[in-house]
Amino acid sequence: MKTEQIILAVDAMGGDNAPDIVIDGIRLALRDFAKTGKDVFFKLFGDENKVKPLLAKYRIPEDKYELIHTPDYIKMDDKVAIALRSGKKSSLWLANEAVKRGEASAVVSSGNTGCLMAFSKVILGTMSGIHRPALVSLMPTKTGVCVMLDLGANTECDARNLVEFAIMGDAYAKAVLKIGKPSIGILNIGSEEMKGKEELRQASRILRQTALAENFVGFVEPDDIGKNRVDVVVADGFSGNIALKAIEGTARLVFGLLKEYIKGSLLAKIGLPMFIPALKRMKNKMNPGRYNGAMFIGLKGISIKSHGGSDAFGFANALKVSVDAVSHDLKGCISTQLDNINFDEIEQRLANENEQK
Amino acid sequence: MKTEQIILAVDAMGGDNAPDIVIDGIRLALRDFAKTGKDVFFKLFGDENKVKPLLAKYRIPEDKYELIHTPDYIKMDDKVAIALRSGKKSSLWLANEAVKRGEASAVVSSGNTGCLMAFSKVILGTMSGIHRPALVSLMPTKTGVCVMLDLGANTECDARNLVEFAIMGDAYAKAVLKIGKPSIGILNIGSEEMKGKEELRQASRILRQTALAENFVGFVEPDDIGKNRVDVVVADGFSGNIALKAIEGTARLVFGLLKEYIKGSLLAKIGLPMFIPALKRMKNKMNPGRYNGAMFIGLKGISIKSHGGSDAFGFANALKVSVDAVSHDLKGCISTQLDNINFDEIEQRLANENEQK
């Protein structure tokens, strides 16, 4: 049986260490795809003077990619408004257009988050009922993983956005984690109803009046994420990004200290081989690279953001996330879930909330 | 030489597990104070029917405490506005009053954060130039510790509050870490100047025009905390609390998983004794209880908040933080530092910023 080929549009120029880690990441991902029997082809958008030597260096097979020469690219600190006007020849824009034209099934970039979000929104469009896409990813927990969004697509969020994130997170958990009725919580600084900011309390009140009420547990705190208190953690993009980076930073700090303390202890150094399996399991579980690759959920196409500072291992993971999103038809699954949502009812609840103000 | 006695006013009724962990914490702290030669006396405010049996159970020497019978107490979900009106006979209120009257040098509570802040602010008053106190504490980093504030006293913060937090954090680092010119960063979701929320960008612009400019590095991200990129991390209270709880939660998650993985590996179990010293060092470094006890900085008296869910070990640490704050004359040191600040200049900068809007 021949498996269907999945074509990814890759922005080779985005990210702090592009295009090197992009091409090295493709090498690592291809090795993995070969093992799992996946046929993946890469449409690479980037400056051929920079990308070509790397394709040779990392020995990417010629039948696995097409290089579309794109000398123009978006820089990490480019402003969205300007990029939208003058970035239409950039690798990021053209990679998005390839998805829109059906020449690729997903776009992947380690580049400027704001520009990727804006380009994908303009080119691919948002799903019906959704005003703003959110960055969604899986996070490690004690007993497995949970879904968290928004991880940083939207700096300012209102109650409407948060309610939409909850709806999309619910759909994502159903599609990816295969949970029938995922439990949902809103990230806050306390679990009591009166805690936190008004938009969070408003979103909580609205969710309690919708079809999701049954599985909505209310507010959760950042230390509840690892405890797996809920399947879906809904956050405003600012707090979600703060929590994500604090979690990643702490995991890195603990690993770094553990390494140092083992080096500093003769006994531990001697005993190290006996601990390698347990430490490897830990590293595999908590390595931020293993969770790299967040999807812009709520778009009419698949757009995947890899961390700007990602290494090749992390970028390879983002490519795997993209392939999984395509092969599980995540876009279709989420769209089907959203069809079940009564957005008119939510509009009414929002209107009632605003009236009471 | 006789050391001077330090008197702490303790709200015995505040916190999820009060008064049990409060009295058990006093037992642990007394053991530590005996070792370090500190003479500490506790004025306990609480319901004697509940507290007395615990004083017997934990064998607290009678010459180490006075129990002031206070049947009335503030609950964890009491609203601040109501507590301010009707809570004037509560243990929390009376403990603050004891500091105000000079009968104790610091108040300590694991109770309701909002009410502790409000009571301390009303009873003790704020330092000259400071509009809102902030919760400050030390956080573990790769190479030591850093100062972080606000950890959750203020849910909504404007540029003025953030600038004042920076000034107080600078003073705290000078007093506690003995750093001549502490480096300062504002917590944000990106290091670029255009990132994040307007109040953060505004505070950054103002700080660049003040005497602190030389040591202000701009924005830092949550993963920079553990890297010790700066000595002082300034955050709005909401983000600061999110980051704090994410860091604590991740440390707990990693320890829990490590325990589980070691149990699951026969080799690791056999080798465990060789690893105990390194693991102990790690636990000592990252244990959230070790950093429990945050000070409300900016008040004309010392008020210490212990985590609501703290255990006895954590509460004992909050008591040690209180004693250190008193014996290092933190209040005096910070007040002296604030005397050097040109608040009129900052008012002018704020006015200019608001004009430009």
C-alpha cells in the first residue's frame, strides 16, 4: 500500500538560527519519517545562496524537496503592519500562499510570530465563528499531556476571545487526545471566582451558560497544569506565553543544576550509568524541544509556529507536529466540532454581559 | 552578649491548613533560631480553642509566645472591601495593629493576600513616593538567586506602579543581596522593545530616563529568570504570580516524575544511595518552601505573606524571612534608598507619557 505524500511549505529563513537549524531539522525529521513510513516532501522558501550549501551539507535527498528561491524574508523584529504591506515577496508570505493554493498541506516557520499569525490569517482565513486564531500545543503533565492555548498569538484578549479559545481547545483535545468530554479550565492567579481580571471572570460566566458548562471546572492556576487538573488550559496569550516560558525555563534550570550537582559529586559520577535510563526518561518527558511546534488553531489551513530559538531537534518536532496535523485531518476535525457550536447563543451572552457593565 | 529579642505578630488563623501548620511551623523555626542564636518571641492572634491544643501538641515553650484570643478571622475567599469594613476584630487586623503600635516588628500571615495587603496598607501606611506596595521575594537561579516583584499583590498595574516596583526592587537587592548596582529587567513575552503591553513599554521608556537607566537592561522573558540575566525582575502582579506558580509547579512536577522514574528502574533504585547527595542539593535549591515568605515592600512596617497552601516547613521559612527582614533593618535600608529617588522627575516623565497618548 502506497501512503499518501504530505507536502509541507517551509519558511527556511525564519528563526534565530535559520536557515541552518531548518535544514538540519529536516534531516532529523526525514530520519524519523522513514522509520514511521511517512512520505513527506518539503517546499522550501528561502535564499538559495544560503539554503543550497546547507542542503548539500546535511545531505537532504533531492527527491524530498523543491527549493523556491526567495531572497526576501521577514526579520524577527519586523513590525506586522509594515510586513503586511511590504512583505508579499517574502519566504513567509509565499509559504502561506502555497498552502492557500493547495500546493502544500501546512506551512511551518520559526520566524516572527506576529507576522506568521497575520499572514496566515490574511491568506488562509479564519474558520467560521472564530475572530482570532490562537497558538495551541500540548504540555507535559504528571500523567500525560494537556492542551494549552493561547500560547502567545494574542497579547490582549477579551472575554469573546477566551470563550472561542475554550471552544477550539475542546475541539483540539477531542481530535488529538481522543477524549470524549475534555475538562476545561481558565488560567488565573487563583481558583476562586472573584480572582483575577474582569475578562477572565466574564469568560468564565459565559462558559457556564454554554454547552461546554458541564466540563468547565472554572479557574486553574499555573501549578495545576503539571497536576493535569484539566485537559484544556485556556489562557490569554500574554499569560499563556509567560507560563509556557516559565515552565520551559524551569525545566532547563533543573536539568542544568542536576548536571552540575552530579559533576560535583564523585559518588554520583560513579553511579551515573545506573541512573541514565531514569534521567533519559525525564529528559524525554520534559525537553521543551519535544513540545515544539504550536498550531495556529482557528484558521482554514494548517499553520505551525516553531520556537524562534529552537534547535534542529525542536524544529524536527515542529515538522512532525505539522505532519500529524495533516494526517489526522485536524483542520477537518476542528471545523466539524465548531459546526456544533451555537455561536449566536454566545453572541447573546456576550451582549448580556456588556449590557450589565 | 545578649542578642536583642525580635517579636513577630503571627496571624495563626490564615491559610488553607491553619492553625496547624502555623504552630508546627513555629516549632520548626524555633529549632532553627536556637541554632543560629536568635531570640524570637511570637504574639499569636487566633482562636484559643483551636490554637491552645496545638501549642501543647507541638510543645512550644511557654516563654516563647503570647496567645491573644481572637475568635474572629478572615477567610481565604473574603472580599477585601467587606473585610475592611467588618474585619477589625479579626486576627489579621489585630496582628497588623500590633506592628503599628510597636509591640511587634513584623506581621506574618498565610491568609488572604488581598486582605493582608489592604490591612497592612491601611494600618501601616505606604512609604513616601510609593502608591502601591508589591510582593517581593527571592527566586532560584543557575548561579544563585534574584529578586522578583510584584508576585501578586496587584492584579492590574500601570506604568507608574511598574516604575515604583523597579525602584523598590533595586533597593531590596542592594539591601538583601548586597549588590552595589543591581541590573533590572521588566518581565515580558519578548525582549524586543515593541513587544507586550503598552504599560510595560511605557515603564521601560520612563526607566530609561531615570537614574536607574544605567542598570536597566529592558525586557526579560520568564526563561531569563533562571538564567540570572538580571538581579531584579519587575513584573505586573498578574504575570509575576503566573510565572511564580508556573516555576513552582514545574519544580514539583520534575521532582515527582524523577521519583517515579527512579522507582520504576531497578538499576536506579540500587544506585540511589550514590545519588542522594546530588538530589538533596537539588531539592534544597528548588524546593518552593525554601522561598516561601514574600514581603510587602513599600510599607512603613514589615508585613510578610506566606503561601496560602504552605506546609509547616514553608511557614517556618516565612518566619525566618520575617526575622531576617527585621534584623537587617530592611525597612530602614529601603526607606534610605527611596530618599535618593527623584519622584518629582518620575512624575514629570509620567505626565509627558500621558500627554503623548
